[in-house]
Amino acid sequence: MKLTPTQFLVLGFLLVTYGMVIPWLMVLQILEANFFLSFTSYAATFTGLLFGVVGVATYYRQRRKGP
């Protein structure tokens, strides 16, 4: 399955959003802070940023290359 640049950006946005919301819920003590949630939050943020960078790079590469 090959992802388009737009799909990379959307997936990256969702992962970064997850990585932002989960620690916020832990700070508000709605969710109990534990290693698993902290690690998945960090991993989702890092992966989301990576996907976002890849999405932007491939978007501009395709746009520069032309249809």
C-alpha cells in the first residue's frame, strides 16, 4: 500500500494530535499516567512528525516534478 502525500499529512496530524491529547488527559488526571501511555504518546508524536515531514517533502517533490 503506497500512501499519497496528503495521506501522510493526515496520518501525521492524527498521530501528533493523539500525542498531544493523551498527556493532557494524564495531567488532568482523567487517565492514569503509566509507562505504556507515556511511551505510546511519545512514539505517536515522533512518528507523526516524521510522517508530516515525509508528506510535505513528497508533496513538493511531486508538485515540482509536475503531473
